[in-house]
Amino acid sequence: MRTDSVLRCDAMNALVQTLGMVDAERFISMVKRDTFDYTEWRRGLWNDMTIDEIYAEAAAQSENR
């Protein structure tokens, strides 16, 4: 298991690679100031997708790395 510090660093690197430095910082700022409930958001995230569609999207993302 990675330490919290390593996990934070890896997550920030992933955000920067995906969004670019400016948008990654904007995203972090939004999350920090918002009353965002991750658990509630997560519950409805894939409600309109089948397990096969979710798998296909995950596989496609994995191939793009």
C-alpha cells in the first residue's frame, strides 16, 4: 500500500496529465470550496450504464495509457 504522501503525488500527477496544470489546480480548488458529497455523487455516477458498458469504457481508458 502506498503512503498518503505518495498517493497525493500520484493523484496530482494524474490530474495534471489529464487536465493540464491550470485546470488541475482549478479542480482542486473547486473540490475544496464546494460542499461536494463524493459518496452521494458516486452512487448515481453510472446509473444509466450497464456493467458491460462500464467495462468497455474502463478497458478503453486502460488502453489509452
